[in-house]
Amino acid sequence: MENIDGILGMSRRWFEPNVYSTGPLFIDALYNQTKITENIFSFYIAKTDTESYVDIGFIRSEAFKGGNANAAGLVWFDIPTDSNILFWYVRTTAIRFGDVDEQILGVSQAYSFDKYIAAILDTGTSTTLIPRAIAADFFGRLLQGQRYSQLNGMYQISCANKDVFPSIFLMVDGYWLEIHPSDYVLDLDIEGQQGCLLSLMAADIPYFILGDSFLRGYYSVHDHTNNRIGLAPHNTSPKRRIELGQLPRYKQSEVLAENKWLYNVASYWNQFVGWFWIPIVFSFCCCFTCCVTLCLLGEKLESMPTPPSIDGLTKKVQEEE
């Protein structure tokens, strides 16, 4: 591990008096001492640590895709005003797998939540954590038709199939925010072998934690003064421009039954796929052997001379008498 000086927290300020009042936040202190002109900080998270950085006190125009905030389509999201929690968070209202709101093989690719689900934006978390209320449904849809194994709570997939995974979208304030497959499907060296992991995990929590696999590709601006977060694709990101969308036609409660059997079948299939083929292959071989044997036996019987009929034998005996 490289030498570090420590960990610097970048939380929001606490709005209740006489709570956590040992001192101002680092950004507040810099702003109050006029070390910075704006009470903001921004993260540029890319594929490697050498490409990633944090801007304190300003917004870097050239960080945005297209060279400026307008070209990239910077969108501001207000922090909910009815909460004093320390996290930078938003409220999600829907989820979508892929680009369209439709059913594929009878499975809905998008649905709105029965109640909003909070989502914390956290640069200190490498992966994205999926809340327990939708985790089984989430991975059932994402992994349908795929072979996988679990490794320390994460899903390992075949790297040959990594290109089939879709973008995942979460709706916030009517906008679709993207988790791109190039950001959540990781090529790693796993126990000496090349493998691919999904940087997505189920967690026993009631909210999303949107870590690096979500933030990677966005230039994220944290505005203390206006209590808001700004997001837009940065200049090396494959993410598309953030756009307004419509709520999906299906609700969460309408599609859960549809996915219960889907997830169970997918889970059992992938758990037992190793030996599941054994009885099938054995049965096929037996059937094939029987068919070949019957065909050969049929050909042999056809080549044998036809035995005389009973009437013919009776007539022959009478003539001899």
C-alpha cells in the first residue's frame, strides 16, 4: 500500500445546532479563510488513479465532455431539504436495464419504485451497493441467461460475455442517471487467472450507495452553498448526456411476481449447471444407442427370408399325405 497522510472526509455540514460542532468542515474552513472563492469541490473519477483528481473551490470547464458544462449538459440535483443527514444523496424513483422500457421474453426492463429509494453518492466506496428490497430482483434481471459464480459477495462472469451487459439507469428528479457497463464490469486478475467481476453488490441496507462504479465517468460537483450536486459526463467518459425521461409504465409491485420465478430459475440454473447436463447427456446417449440398435436390428430382420405361412405349410403336408 502506498504511503498516505490520512483520510479527508468531505461530508455535508450538519444543520442541527450543538451537534458535531468541534469545528468547521474542511471546505467550509477554506472558504471562510478566503483560500477558495467558491464553497464547492468536484471529483473527476476515471479508470485509473493517475487520471482521477479532485478540484477544490472551482469547477474545471475542460473536465466536461465537449469542453464545458453546457456542452456536457450539467444537471443540478437538490439535496432533500427535509433531512439533516451528513451524506450527499438524492432520491431515486425508478430503474431501467438498457435503453427501452419494454418486455424482453416476458420480463420488464424498467419499473418505478413503489416508494422512492435514497441513493448516497460516495467516492469512498469502490462498488455500487444495491438495497435489500430490490437486490434479488435487480440481479435476477441483470444476470438472466448468464452463467456466473459468487466471489466474496460479488458476481464473477465470463469475460467473453461482458459486452452483452446493458447500461443501468436510475431516475432522479425525472432524469436518467447511467451506470455504464464499462464502469461496472471489471477485468481483474482473480487468484492468478484473468476474470471479470461486476462492481455491484447486494447489501443489507435500505438505500443505494453509488460508489466509484457509478461516479466513474461523471464530473460531480458538490455545492455546499446551494446544498446540491451537479453531474455531467467528463471528457473521457462513455456515458451519454443526462436527459429527462418518463416514469416506466410498470410499478415495482406489478413486476415482482414476474421476477420471483425468473430469479429462482436463474439462481438454481447457475448453481447446478455443472452437473445438470450429466443426466441430460446420459439420457441422450442412451436414446441414441437404442435408436441405432433398433435401426440395425430392423435392417437385419428385413434381410432374413420370409417364413412360410401356416396355410402354405398345411397345404404342403396334405400333398405329401
